[in-house]
Amino acid sequence: MPATSEPATSGVLTIVLFHSVCGLRPAVHAAADRLRAAGHEVIVPDLFDGRTADSVPDGILIKDEIGKEELLKRAITAVAPYSERGLVYAGFSFGGAVAQNLALGDEKARGLLLMHGTSDIAEGAAVDELPVQLHVADPDPFEPHDWLTAWYLQMRRAGADVEVFRYAGAGHLFTDPDLPDYDAEAAESAWKVALGFLADI
């Protein structure tokens, strides 16, 4: 039997970490290394096939060029070899939206960690107390307060156990040291809480 289909070692989570619209940048690899240092196995799919952007607007152009359906297909293909393990889905901004869509459709999902982004919730979506944690700037032009309130209520109705952490004054992608949005204090605070969240799963 291939190693990829075997269950993860007891106490070790298998985390799939999706990049933002800026692509698979060094900050994503650094985040994966941080999670590995905490004892977890981390898979980091490249949905943009090597392409990266230095700003969110440029990244959106890449995302739109590839298209939503193709990106979702790539994401599903990337996680398929590991899905039997019971995955924790995670992602940055756009990657968070991808992670959310996959987690809500995976009955074996063990958790959902969202950094900077959420997604629409399909009508009738249901999970069994899925642990969900969101870290988001406050304010965030891509995640306005009204949207987040509605998102939180919908996730709760779907059966998720949701926590939301907001970071006043931080930029949208505040965990990426190479982008103008970076906020070192907010980033370290978010990672500290996120690692605790994962340790409790």
C-alpha cells in the first residue's frame, strides 16, 4: 500500500495548506515549515503551477485567468491521495476559500484553519462540530464586518465550532513578510493561537 494512503502517526495532523492569490510564495513555505516544526505533516499544493504575484490585484488576474472550476479541480486532485487520513484544511485568503469549500465537502475533515479569507457556504452544508478558526484583519476590505457576521452565523448553523480572531490595523495578508500588508505583531499572535488550535484537534 502506498505511504500516502496510510494514516498519519498518532498525534500528528496531516494539513493541506493552500496559498493566496499571490501564489506559492516563500511565506507559504515558511508557514508550512512552522507547522512541521510543531510536529505536523504538511502538504502545500501549487494551484498556480509556479506562477506568483507581488500584489493581490496581480494575483487576482492569475486566478481569474485559470478559472474557478480549474482551480477547484486542481485542489481536489492535490488532496485526493491524503483524504482517507482525515485532513486539516488550511489556507491564506483565496486559499482559505479553497480550504473551506473542500473541508465542508469532506466528512472526514478534522479541522479548518483560515488565514485572511473565507468563502460562500453552500445551502444545506452540514458538518459535525468541525473545529474552525479564522484570523482576519480588522478592518479588511475583502472580509467586511457584515459579511463576517453572516459567515459566522451560517457556519454555526452548518454545525461548525467557530472561533474568529481579528487584528486591528493589520493589512489583509498580514502574515506575509514580503508584502506591504505584513504586520509582525499580528502575524506572531495569529500563529501562536493557530498552533494552539491545531494542538487541540
